[in-house]
Amino acid sequence: MTVNTNKILIFGYGNPGRQDDGLGIFFVEELEKWAKLNNLTNITFDSDYQINAETAYDMSLHDRVVFVDASKHGKEPFEISDIGAADTISFSTHAMSPGSVVSLCAELYNKNPAAQLLAIRGYEWEVNENMTGQAGKNLMEALSFFQKDLSGG
């Protein structure tokens, strides 16, 4: 098995108390367990309800960053897209878009790690309910894909 030695940050965000909105958080939790079992020490895991300005510093310490979120209207089971720097750095309250934090990382730290968004398709967003079965299947497919990617397969 060829292992990637680049420093990678996997950052999941969403609200696990709102059914499928927690897919980003659940992805990080499961992938971190797998990475520890496989002794992949080049990967850092983090999660929060939203992306914050502080994430730009964490990005600056890595070669690759993957933001993970639930998607209401994306492709099934998931889709991956490259993230470029946003034209303007914007945020509301404390939340930022992935493109804004990419821009902030470049502006503050002169770093441009490769950045991607993994959008896992979700279906329901009710408070205090369990993740839907289909979203759980999509999560498993995304995990399988990334396990192969991170282990060089």
C-alpha cells in the first residue's frame, strides 16, 4: 500500500442534531477511526457547526484540505469539487464559506493548499431526529471512496 505523506486536513461541518445536516461531522468521526486503525498520521481531523475564520490558520499548516458538508440538492451519493479562492472574503456572524476561508488563508498566511468540498447528499433536516437511511448509505460510499483515496488505492 502506497501511503500519501502530504499533510491533510479533513474538516467536517454541520449540525448532527438536525438529521442529515450532521453528515460532515459523522464523516470526520468515522474517517478518523479508520485512519487511526491504519496508522495514517499525516491526516488531521476537525469539525464544527460551521467554518470559522480560525480555520484559515489550520489550513495553512496542510498541503490539502477537504471540507465535508451535507448537501440538500447535490448529486447522489456525493460529489467532490475543487475550491478556489472566493473573490471577496465574506462571513455572517462567525460562519464562512469554504472559498472565503481559502482566500483568507492565502491573504493572512501566504499559503494555498489544495482545497476540495465533499458534499454528501442528505434528505431530511428535522431537529432531534436520526439520520435518514439513504443519507447513511451515501455516507458509507463517501467513506469508502476516501479510504481508497487516502491509502493510495
